[in-house]
Amino acid sequence: MIMPNIPALIAWGIITAFFIPVGWTPNEGLAELVGPTIHYLLPLLIANTGGRMVYDARGGVVATVATMGVIVGSDHLINQFNATLPEGAAELGTVHMFIGAMIMGPLAAWVMKQLDKLWDGKVKAGFEMLVNMFSAGIAAFGLAIAGFYLLAPVINWIMDVLGNAVEWLINNHLLPLVSLIIEPAKVFFLNNAINHGVLTPLGTQMSSVDGKSILYLLEANPGPGLGVLLAFTIFGVGVARATAPGAAIIHFFGGIHEIYFPYVLMKPALLLAVILGGATGVTTNMLFDSGLRAPAAPGSIIAIIAQTAQDSYLGVILSVVLSATVSFLVAAVIIRASRKADLAAAEAGDDALAAAVAKTEENKGKKSDALAGLAGAGAGAGVAAATLTKPVQKVIFACDAGMGSSAMGASVMRNKMKAAGLGDITVNNLAIANLDDSADIIITQNELTPRAKGRVPGAMHVSVDNFMNSPRYDEVVELVRAQRAGELDEVAPEAEAAPNAAPVAAPVATAGAAAGAGAVAATAAEPAAEPVAAAEAPATEAAVTEAQTGEGQVLTPDRVIANGKATNKEDAIREAGEMLVAAGAVTPDYIDAMFDREATVSTYMGNYIAIPHGTNEAKASVLDSALAFIRYENPIDWDGNEVRFVVGIAGKDGGHLEILSAIATIFANQENVDRLIAAPDAAALYAELEGVNK
């Protein structure tokens, strides 16, 4: 709720810096912006954001009015208390309702949503607007009164307890100890919850009185992460060392702290480095009585300097430098101590960074652009330094079930190989459990690469972020083309290939490995020049015959929906699964298997499409091949990616694979995707898609 409103907090910090009596350019009139902005505007923006997250604009309006009741209720209680104080006694200061807004905003919107459900479909025609307007107004009125009398006292008490706790830590010189909690919590993606959920409200309260707050720097200081990344740059090995310099730039100047989390997860002992670095920074700011005027978000050194209080530049800059120095020294000792083991692991092809990136995204709960770039760099480096011990003849896309996502990836790659004049290269898809030594190159999603390596350690393994449009495909095609053209070193015959053959030089270094970030820019596949042959995407003879005659079609008009009802990933998976059950293609148990598959690895494919399907173990629940195609008016958050189309899959004896190849070809072309988005109804959607049955 707070993150989208950080620009407003920054604006308030700039207003404060310039116009208060001790600011850069004092202005009595403009300084009057400071109080109302922090006391009313910022909490109401937060409340509106929380309300919209729960119930769109309607929820935002009700949430804003209800939060106004909490703000005024708090002011009323404080005024009453101050009126009872003897003359000259220190009065209580105003409480700014950030936490109140974070509680009341989504709560009020949720209440409004439940109330609307009570009379949904029961209002007579012509009275809908009247009921909608008055119901929201009355609900907002009631919730504002409840906030005034019930929530305001609770929030005042919470702020008083938290404020006293922070004051006690500062007065007893114990504030550096909070790094024991904050630094590990950051690595496990509790950083925003701690920083903007607790420290920002308390820091804003402190800054409104003192003009600055040390609390803004407890989490935002980039020094600890910078020290770890510099240590990897000098003492690390393999992909971690190659990507650390780029990650350090993104972290320190871009303020994207999450990019250093995988490096710490690779070696949990590095938590000690960031804890000691963080404590050093806090101690430095305490000694110099330094702080920021407003939150530094993102936690870039640029944002930190911009928000530094006028009397705090020396302390703030020293806190960053010293925390980075301490973190670097501790991390260097830890990394050096395990260097021999790291070198051995790298030699064995163990990509610890990729596994740590996957773990970090699991902690975050969704995909991350910054981490995807980091993973892409590692994958790109793997392609650039590929170990090829024999001529490439067979490329396998592997996923958990081998039913859907891998089939679409194989189709995209097959088209790219044909376009490059390499149509004789076999490109197929399999379940990881069915992999064997016949594969020369195995392509898997990042999360599944370790499993694929365990099955076939002798193959070249390529990790991708999604199967639809990874830039790794072009790198694989170029590597195979260069091998065919004799541009690579001589390839050892299969029978004579040494178990630990030296890496073959790549034709060019990948841009992803060099840049360290942004390596997963989408690359659209070329349209297929001709229909995919059955030998390339295996299907039963019966399935092919049925598709040609129009009987037993896998995609039928009744399984194409233009306006899906789901609003989140879980409901979308269930909606697609229920369509497959209704079609008689699967048993109800298959829906559970679809959720099991999603828990293992995301079925997001790129270009706004996801293809949820069951696990390999669930094939007994599949009665027939079928697809369910659903379009959503509002994008669904699919692990941090926008999804407009969900294709539920049930595959019996490979009968769905050619259709998936056709769908992959459609979605690899952005113009086709745009037409599907613009299609007015389900009939128009099916008209765009019905060719897949042929």
C-alpha cells in the first residue's frame, strides 16, 4: 500500500527540505504545505490504494472516507488529553495515521465488497445506480464513525508503544541491535514489510517533529549489500563473480536491493557480513546524530543523498561507506574460506547462483525483473561457454509433466531451427522423469534445471525464464549453427568424448552475461513456414485423423471464454480445470494436480499466456485430450507477470501436442496476440483459434 505512494512521501520530503524555517529556502506560506500533506494527504492516499487493491475504485472511495474518521478520531483523543494537562506541561504530539490507513483501507473495502454481495442480482432494473451510490455512501459513513470511536484509540496506543520502544533503544544505545532482525529479514523478502510497514510510519512521525529520522536508514542503507557484492567481485568464482559487478551497480545506484539476496542465500554465513555491516551503519548515524528527511525509496545512494537532512551529510555518507567496508571484510573472509569447494562445484557444472535466484523468487512469491536478469545472465553464460562433446542432433525441452509448457517451447525452438537452416535438428519435449542420454541439449525453466542435470549430467543444460520467448533460444541456435559451420573448436566423436571434456569456445559472448541485467528481453519466434510434422511433435494416428476430419476436436467453441471470472492465479487455474472436468477430459483430481504443478514451477509462458496443467503423476486422471481457452479482461498477476489468456491442458497419448505447437506459433507473434486481445467475443476468439484443430 505504501510503495505506490512513495513519490508523495518524496515530494513531502522535498517540500520540507526547502520551505521549513531551517530549510534551504525558508518560506512561511509554502511551509504550510508540510503539516496537511503528512497528516491528511499521505494517509488518505495509502488508504485509497489499499481500498483499490481489495475492491477497485469503489473500495478506494469507501476506504478513504473511513480513514478520515480514524484521523479525526485520533486528533480528538489527543486534544482531549492535552486539555487535561496542567499549564506548561509537555503536550502529546499529533499521530500521523499511516498504520491506521493500512488497517482501515483494505478493511473498509472488504466490508463494502461483502455488503454488495448481499444484494447482487436482487436490485430491480433502473435502481442499480441509486442503490450503488447510497449503499457506498452509507457504508462509508458507518465505517468512518467506527474508525473514530473504535480504531483511532487502538492506533494511538500502538504508535505510543512502538515510539517508546524506539526511544528506549536510542536512549540506551541499543538501536544497532535491530540489524540482527532487519538484515536477515531483508534477504527473506520481509524488507518492504519492515521498512514501509513499520519504519516509515515511525520515521515520518519522528521527522515531523525533529526534521529528520535515523529510522529511514535502518533498512535502506545500501552499504551492507554493496560490501557482499564487492567481495564476490574480487574473491568469487564462476557466474557469481561474473555477475557481481553488474549487480553491485544495480543495487547501489538503482536501489534494487533484492538483487544481492541470492548471493547471500548461496552462502548463509554471509548473513553475518550484512548484520555487522548494518549495525556499523546504524552506529555511525547514532554517533553523528544523522538521518533523512523522508524515506529513500528505492534504496539508492542517489535517493539517500537527496533525502539527507541538511546537517547530516557527513554522518550519512560515512554510515554507507563504513557499513560497506565492514560487510566487505567479513564477506571476503567467508568467501575465501570456501573458495576451493566453490571452484570444484563450478567445475562440476553446479550453478549455485541459479538455484539461489529461484529460492529468492520463491521467498518473494513472484517473479522479479531484476532477478530474472541475473538468472538470465547465468544461463547466457552457460550457453556461451557450452560443453559440446558431440555434434548436436537432438534438443529436448523438459518440464515436470512434459505435457504443455515444454511442448510450446519446443515448437518455438523448432521454428527457429528451421529458419536458421537447421531443420534436421530434432526438437522434442519430454517429462524430466523420461529424460535419457540421447539428448545433446536440454532446455528447462530455471527452477527445474537442477533436476534435469541430475537425470542427464552429460548433456548441455540451458535455463530459461519462460518457454515462450527466451533470448537463450537464439543463442542455442547460433551455437549449433557455428558448430555446423566449423567455427567452433573440433568436436570430439561421441565414442571418444572424455567425461570432463573442456568447454568449447562460444562464437560470441552473450550480451546477457556481459551486462548482468536485462538479459531476458523477449525475442519473438518466427512464424512456422509449414505445419509441424507428426514426427516432430508426436501424436497418435487417431488423434491426427480426428483433427483432420473435425471429429474429437481438442478445442471446441464451448471451451472458449472471452471474459473469465477469476481475478487471481488460483481461481484462474480452478476455472480452467473445471472446464476440463465439465468436458469429460479429466477427473476432478486433475485440478489438484494442476495446483501441484504450479507449486513446482510457474506455467507462465510469456506474451500474456499461461498454460496450467497437471503433473506427470496425474496422467491417470486424464481421460481425453482437451484444451480450455479463457481470456481475462483485467490482467491476472501470475507470479509477477501479467496474464490475459489461460489455456488449461489435458493431454491423452500426445493428442494435444500439435495444437499446442500451433498455439505457440500464434502467441509468438505479437500481432496475433493483439488481435486476440481485441476480439469482441468468444466467437471471434474461436475464429482466430479454430485453425489449431487442423
